[in-house]
Amino acid sequence: MVVGSKLACREMMLSRSKNVGIVGAGIGGLTAAIALRQFGHDVTVFEQAKKPSEIGAGIIVGPNAVKVLRALDLGSELDRIAVEPGKHRLRNWKTGRIMFDQPMGESFRERFGAGYLQVHRADLIEILVRKLPADRVCLSSRAASVRQDSSAAALVLENGKELEFDMLVGADGIKSAVRSSLFGLESPRFTGNVCWRGTVPSEDVPQGVFSSDIHVWVGPGGHVVNYYIRGGKLMNFIAIHQADDWSAESWSFDADREELARRYADWHPALAAMFERATACSKWALFDRDPMSRWSEGRVTLLGDAAHPMLPYLAQGAAMAMEDGIVLAKLITREVDIVPALQRYEKIRLPRTTRTQLGARARAKQNHMTSPVARLMRDIGLGLRRTFRPS
Ligand code: FAD
């Protein structure tokens, strides 16, 4: 009897270890893979590119994402690659006047239980990839579609190979093939925003205006964000502007520096000087999608931008993807059966990611107001809030 119940217990343990296929080795897919492996699952990631990579730009890792990375035992690696700003400064686009000053660092850590960090995307991808055995990330492997029945899910690669898993996760970004396979082909929405992303070596950053803080310059029809990454060696900037359309076939290309200079000609001169000194600069169209009402089907689910792509104005897209990964891993481990676990995952995550998607759209409106009266009211409101900041 005792032996029997021990066996039953072992079987239960074994039945909890699942064979999982993940499509996409971006921040979301890699985080999910690490989390699932930590809980004892057998995971393989399929990435279309020749190597996992990210664009040469910065990314903010909010406290919620820092907590995920710490839970995955990546805290010290993260601290090694991150820069923590002293303050979050909201500035007038033309005069540079500081409208709102949010202390970060210690006060932020006390408030949220983790810091607000800035990293180079390539550095983040590198620490995630290093946490996985090389043979668990299959490169040059582009997913075409998925199929499933009641006992398994199959990933069909573009080269015709078909691989079976207990469950599949589409972490393949905003143009997700897994999402199209589950819910049909539907194009993402051009949000009416384009952005330039660039980096400037710290020795070339114009003196006198910029500091170790994160600066957000809000102006009519656009905003600019700049902060240090890579231990302070590089200044990262994102310059966002409203545009009527995006006629280029690609979503990104090397930027026309003159166009960037023209767009921001009336803005604070320190910004023009920063743009001029960028060693790398690309132009991007910003797309998103409406929130979904569900994103799982049987043994297949989505996470990150595949499920809930959003405008970057809350700096939460990657953070949401990381949260998805760890929640998914926990639920898959807790439940013996995959289908109810995926339904629960979606039920828990959907309200939060929907709020964030819609919140990011609302922030665009607040940051890009063109009416002088509306801008004045917003700036007065921000000035008043400033007196209530936590010290
Ligand atoms: P992706 O990063 O798109 O990764 C998808 C992966 O899947 C890629 O490696 C791709 O090659 C692969 N793939 C695609 N199709 C296939 C296929 N068919 N088969 C196999 N592989 C495939 N978020 C933050 O949290 N903080 C920020 O500060 C922040 N700033 C941002 C600034 C800008 C300008 C932008 C545009 C976004 C920003 N974001 C930020 C959002 C963040 O970049 C994304 O939400 C995040 O990278 C999404 O990660 P993902 O892994 O879901 O998707």
C-alpha cells in the first residue's frame, strides 16, 4: 500500500513534467523557457533567426520585471548589466523646464520592492540565453503553423518538419505565426506613431542638460526619452512623433538623420545635438493590436507581443511578457492537465495585460497633446503632483 501510494505520487510528479515547445527566442520566449525548466519541464525553443538577438537599443526593466528575473536567479547578472536612474524627470520639450521629478533608486525600491533599471537589449538577451542549454534553442527554425488533437500539439516548421509536444507556446512577437494559425490572419494596427531609436557614446553626450536621470521630454505631437545603458557607456534615446501613415514596406530601417533633425528642429537644442552624435539610429513604425478576448486554444497558447502587443509608453511590453512566462510556468506545474492550466493562465493574465495595452494608448494621448490649452492644464496638473511626490 505504502509502495503503491509512493508510486502514485511519483507518477503524479512525472505527469506534471511536460514536454513544451516555444516559438520565438525573444525576451518573452526565453523567460518562459527558463521558468518552465526551473519547474522541471522539458522545453525546446524555436527561433527563426540565426541567433537570438535584439536591436542595438535600450530597454527599461520595471520593478515587476526585475522581480521575475530575480525569481529566475538572474538578479546578480541583471545588476551587472543595469543602470539605475536617480530620478525620472518630465521636461518641457522646448525650454527643458522640469515639470515633474520622480525620485527613483532607493525610494522606488522601498515602494515597489525592486528597482527600475535600464539595460541594453542585447545584454538582457545574452543573460537569458546563457541560462539555457545551447541544444534547447533551435536556431534558423521558422514556425509556419500549429496543429493539435486531444493528446498532443504539433509545430510545423517552414522546412516541412513536424514536431510533437504536450503543449506549444507562441512567443513569436507581434506578427505571430502561432496566433494566425489559432485565430486567423489579421494585420496589426498602425498606431499613427513613428520613432527613431539611437545610441550615443557617453563621451559625446552634450554637456550641461543631461544627467544620470531618465528624461522624458513631452511636446506637441511627440515625446523624447533618453537614459544611460551599459554601465553608463551609452546614452539611449527614443524620439517618438505622430505621423499620418507608414508607407514603407518594412517596419524599420536606417533612419534619415536629416528627417529626424527636421522633425525636432523647434525642440530644445540639446536634443538636436544628441541626435547628431548618434552612432546608430533607426526609424520604426509603432504597431499594436486590440486586446483579445482569449488567446489559448486547447494545448496551444500565446505570450508577450504575440498575445498583447502594445505601444511602448508605459515601458511594460517586455515586462508583461516576462510576467506571462513565470505565471504560465507556475500554472502548468500546478495542474496535471494542460487545457485547464492554459485556460487559467489566460484568465489570470488577460485583465492585467488588457489594462496595460489600453493604458499605453491613453498615455500616447497625454504625452502628445497638441492643443496649447490642454497642454497647459496637463503641465499644471503634473506640477501639482510634484509636491506630493514620495521623498
Ligand atoms: P519579440 O521581442 O518580438 O520576440 C519574438 C521572437 O520570435 C523574435 O526573436 C523573432 O525572431 C521570433 N519569431 C517571430 N516569428 C517567428 C516564427 N514564425 N518562427 C520562429 N521564430 C519567430 N518594453 C518594456 O518592458 N520596457 C521598455 O522600455 C520598452 N521599450 C520599448 C521601446 C520601443 C520603441 C518599442 C517598440 C517597444 C518597447 N518595449 C518595451 C516593448 C518590448 O520591446 C516588447 O514588448 C518585447 O520585446 C516583446 O517580447 P516578445 O518576446 O513577446 O516578442
